[in-house]
Amino acid sequence: MSDPIQADNALSAPYDAAVIGGGVVGCAILRELSRYRLRVVLLERESDLAEGISKGNSGVIHAGFNVAPGSLKARLNVEGLDILYRLAAALGVPHRITGKLVVAVGEGDFPRLEELLDQGRRNGVAGLELVDRAAIERLAPGVRGLRALSSARTGIVSPYELTIALGESAAANGARVVLQAAVTSVEVRPDAFLLSTPRGVFAARWIVNAAGLDADDVAALAGIRVPRVFPSRGEYLITDKGAGSVLDMPVYPVPPRDDSFLGVHITPTLEGHVLLGPGSEAVADKRDTATTRAAVEKLQAEALALVPGLAGIPFIHAYAGLRPKLVDPRGGPGTADFLIEESASRPRWINLLGIESPGLTAAPAIALRVAGMIGAREGLKERPDFNPGRPAPTRFARRDDAERALRAAGDPAWSEMVCRCEHVTRAEVLAAVHNPFGARTLDAIKRRTRCGMGRCQGGFCGPRIVEILKGEGEPVEKISKRGSGSELFLGRLKP
Ligand SMILES: Cc1cc2nc3c(=O)[nH]c(=O)nc-3n(C[C@H](O)[C@H](O)[C@H](O)COP(=O)(O)OP(=O)(O)OC[C@H]3O[C@@H](n4cnc5c(N)ncnc54)[C@H](O)[C@@H]3O)c2cc1C
């Protein structure tokens, strides 16, 4: 936790800006604002950053050919791409430029590929070309297709590591991050907004509502009418590690013309797993991340049609993400674009709505846009001591034998393997526990170390992490998977 619970002396010292929501968008905005001489705070409902949409997505850095020319999505996607590559490098976030193929399996798909190429060129996307079957085989051996749109600038990034890195960078530059701080009510005063949370009341002159799926409900707390957000669930399957050798660039089918989603695609991860998904299904509940047998079977069938070589590779996990759509799935009016605007009825309150794909890629450009909106009215002054980098966590699994031996000789915690699947040491778990936001849940530790992301899905490391947390003074009854309501233990059988 960044700091102890305290009720801010809300009115005597209002923050210059409060960001609501600690996903990739909120964290990117917080970091951008921390560049200036401003007092800024981020309020996140959950016990960690990246607990919302930003943890359940494909992690693809999109080039920008899937989005409608002239839209805000197109502009921020293309702008965001280059900034994201620079940012990930500066913050030590794992990422890779992989290239990508959108594959036509039948001649009927050829016109759509031409359309996507044209759309991409109109959006200013570099590195696009149509390629034939031989080139598909060369670029992505084993992928079945007659023709493809090849995108050289597409890449992959770990979305939750990026989100956490942005939050850490903002905090290191003086911003405050408060977790378990759901904004539950808003009082509108002439000079500031008062945000009530379980961790106190926070006053701020500017509010940036980056609450993802809940951004419409958060706006309503301030009496602002905005379009409704409709959740659309996308389920994924993740393969065991061997699949990374079958495929090392994202492969997509030709997407439907209605832009509702990009189709079930196949995406390698940085660690050598492969993601299949996501599907697309309107759901009623903004928390409905259930996975279903029907979707699993559909994902496998669609993915194998594109990459038959995936047959026989075991799947180790299924999960789902939720898109915050502004288009009513029952056919009502809506927009497929991002909505980023200052409220007309509540000046200095900025709403971000409908930040669905490519929101991860666009996040750094969204942050610049929001800082620009505030800057246009406030005359922002840059801080001379802003530090764009951060000390990235050390990963045992990514080090060579010589460095591993050196570290283990200096500290035995580097030679104790906590997660056998992902080769995570006790030293890395301890570093996560002592990190600026004090990871205390199994999921928070997982996102920082990869403990529990391998084949055994936490069977081996789970009990060991519990022991480490106990040793660090965490009451065992409080240890949870992802915060309150997901505690691992009900009580003691023996004293
Ligand atoms: C299936 C799927 C696949 C995708 N694939 C890609 C991709 O490959 N590439 C890409 O560029 N984009 C992709 N996206 C889009 C991208 O993931 C999102 O645009 C991005 O993560 C949105 O981030 P966010 O910060 O707006 O939302 P979130 O990450 O959901 O953050 C919002 C936060 O607000 C918090 N919150 C809510 N209410 C309150 C409250 N009252 N008080 C305090 N906090 C609150 C939530 O807990 C949450 O942490 C995908 C999305 C989905 C669903």
C-alpha cells in the first residue's frame, strides 16, 4: 500500500487533479501529470493496479489499421504506438516488435484485406503490405492462408507489467496512489470535487474519470449524464509454453466488417505461451468474467483452422476480459469511438468512456491528450527533476547462468526456487512484497513475478508464497487471491 489510511484535509489542500481508476489508462495519465508541478492522486477501487480490463486482454501493440480513419481511436492508436515502444523501453517493461499477419483463408476475404490495407494507409500506419502464401509460410511457418496483410510494426507487451510500471514511475515522481479507494460518492463544490472513498475524502480541482467499465457510473456520481457502458466478454485460452515455438507473431483472421471485434486470434506471449481468443459476447454484468465450455470449444476450433500446428499442445488456463462498449448490443444508438471530453455541466471533470481496444496501445497518447486538456486551462510547468525511467525488477529466469550464480552467492534468497514452472526465486517474491505498492495478494505477486502463471497454475508456489507473506507479518487469515472477498483461509483448525 502506498501509504496508511488517512482522511485528507480535503478542503484546505485540494489536489490539483485526481485520477479515478488504476488501469493502464489511469496510470498513463497519472504518470504524464507527474511530469508537471502538480499535486496528483490516483484512486483505485481494488487492492492492486491493473485489476480491471488492463489485465485481461491480448497484449498486442496495434499498428492502427483496424480503426476507422478520422476517428479518435485511429489518431490515438497511431500516436500511441511509437510512444508505447519508447515508454516500455524507458520503464524496463518486457515487449517485442513481432510483426503480425491478418490471414485470408479463402478468396472471398481478399477484398477485406485490401480495405484494411487502404484503411491503414489512410491512418498513417507504416510497414503494411499484402503478402502471398509463400511469404506467409516464411513469416509464420505452419499458418494456413492464401494471402495476408502483414504489419511490420505490430508488437506485444505485458499489459499488467506496463500498467504497474506506469504507476510506479508516477509514484517515484511524486504522485500518490491510493488502493482500496473506491469512489462511492462525489460532492461538487465551486472550486473542487470531494471524492468519498473508504480511505478518506479526497478533494481535487480536476477529476479524470478513467474507471473503465464503471466510468458511466462514476460520472453519474457527479450528476453527469454520459452514454452507458455495455460489457462485452472475450474469453481466452492459454497454452503451455511449448507453443511459442509454433508461432512467434500474432496471427488474426479477417475481422468482421462491423468492427465489433478483431476475430479469434492467436497471440504469442513474451514467455512462450500462446493465447487463443478472445471471443465476443454481450453480457449483462460488468463483473462477469466467467469462462465457458462452449467458448473453449469454439476458440480451439477457430484457432486450429488458422494454425493446425497448435493441435495437441495442452492448455493450462482460461480467462476472460470485458470490453467497455458504447454501442448497445441490442441495437440501440452508440459510438464505436473513444469518448474523451470535459463535462459541459461540470467544468474540470474529464470523462474517458469506451476505451476498448486499442486502448492499451493508445494509453500513452490518451495521457498526452488529457494532460493537454488540463494544460490548456492551467498553464502547466514541467518539473526539472522528472525521472522518465524506473529501476525495473530483476528476473532470475531472464538472466544468464553467470549472473544467477553471482546473485545466489550474494543472497541465498536468489537460490530458493518458489515457482518451479516460471523459475521465480524467493528474492523476487520478496521484492514484489516490498515494492512501492506492497503486493500482498497472490495475484499482485503473480503480476510482478509470474509466480502461478506456469503449468501448475500456483499448485507449487501458492503455499510457499503464503509462508513468505506470513514471514513478512501478514496475518494468514487476511491472505487472499485478489483482495477482500477472496481470502484463502477461513480460520485455524489448530491453535
Ligand atoms: C478482450 C480484450 C482484448 C483487448 N486486447 C487489446 C490489445 O491487444 N491491444 C490493445 O491495445 N488494447 C486491447 N484491449 C483494450 C485495452 O485492454 C483497454 O482499452 C484498456 O486496458 C483499458 O484500460 P482502462 O484503464 O481504461 O480500464 P481498466 O483497466 O478497467 O481500469 C479502470 C479501473 O477503474 C477502477 N474503478 C472502477 N470504478 C472505480 C471507482 N468507483 N473508484 C475507483 N476505481 C474504480 C477499476 O477497478 C479498474 O482498475 C483489449 C480489451 C479487451 C477487453
